[in-house]
Amino acid sequence: MASFALAGQAHKALGDDATAESLFRRALAADGKDADAANQLGLLLVRQNHLDEARRCFEQAIAAQRDHVWAINNLGVLYMQTQKVDDAVAAFRYGIAVAPDEERSYLNLARVYARGRSRQGP
């Protein structure tokens, strides 16, 4: 049900994360392939530091919509934040492959190389 996801976005914009989370979960219960609801729920879960569940939400969004550039980007950023450099690289490369005109993936891939790869050494 798109209406749950839309209502969730409105509550999220108003700062009512608890209601937004509930609505995104209802949207996913009604339609497990609602990529936008899964992505938005993942973002809320990151803010709550529920990183494993957030990762699963981003993966669910990508499984439902293979070229969901926002979910792909969010998954890559989550991997960067959790020091999973190789996974971040893979996510951003995948984002480039499915949406080559989307510059965000290129920029974040460059950030991974600038931050993560330099810390790991050659």
C-alpha cells in the first residue's frame, strides 16, 4: 500500500520517527516489494543505530528494485560507516553499473578509496 509509505514519509519529514517507522513497516507488511518503504525504513534504523536491520532493509529494497540508486547508495554508505570497505566498493560499483548517469555512486566510490583504502595500505 503506497499510502502507508507516503504517510510514513510525511511523518518522517515532521520528525515523528516512531510513527514513520510504524507506517513503513505496515507498508512492507502489505507489500514486501515496496522498495521505497524498505529504503526509508532503513534510513530510520540507521539513525537508531540498528545497523544490521538497516542493512537488511536496504538489501530488501535492492532485491525489489535492482536499480534503486538511493538504496544502493545507502547500503554503500552503511558499509563505509561500519568499515566494510570491500563491501562499500562493491555496492558503489554495482550502483555505477545499474545507473551509470547517477554521479552519487562515483563520488562515494572515490570517497571509499580516499578514506578506506588508504587506511588499509596497498
